[in-house]
Amino acid sequence: MNVAHPFMEGNGRSTRIWLDLMLKRSLKWCVDWSQIDKNEYLSAMRESVSDSSHIKALVKHALTTKIDDREMFMKGIDYSYYYEQNDINIK
């Protein structure tokens, strides 16, 4: 997704949702986005157009089997907005 649409605006949330859906359906895993540092994630996303190893390592470290956990789902949505905005601090 990041290679097809390598722009900062409008790409991050849809990429994270798309990735979670693919992981849930295919592997019964999802990403606990709270385990991925915002600045490290954004840097890895910029790099991913030419080298996806950093983003893969970040995501792999944050995988969980809690695919039906409502709190995990809501945390993922909160973090999607957190990654996109400068003024929100989520813990």
C-alpha cells in the first residue's frame, strides 16, 4: 500500500486497517499498535518504499492473537489517529 500511494496524508490509517484485516483473516493475528513507537513507525514507513525490513520487524514484534478483543480494536483506532496527529498523547 505504501509503495502504491507513498504520501504522508491519507495513507497511514488505511494501511494499518488493511494490514490488520489481512492478518486477522489469513493468520488469526493482529497488531497491537500501542507496542510500536510513533516516531520509529513513521520513520519505518518512509523507509518501506525502498526497504521494508524495519517496518516488518516493528510489526512482527507487536503481533498478538487478540483478534476478537474489543479493547485491542479500539486501541488500534486510537493509535491510528495518534500516529497522524502531533498533539494527542495516548497511553
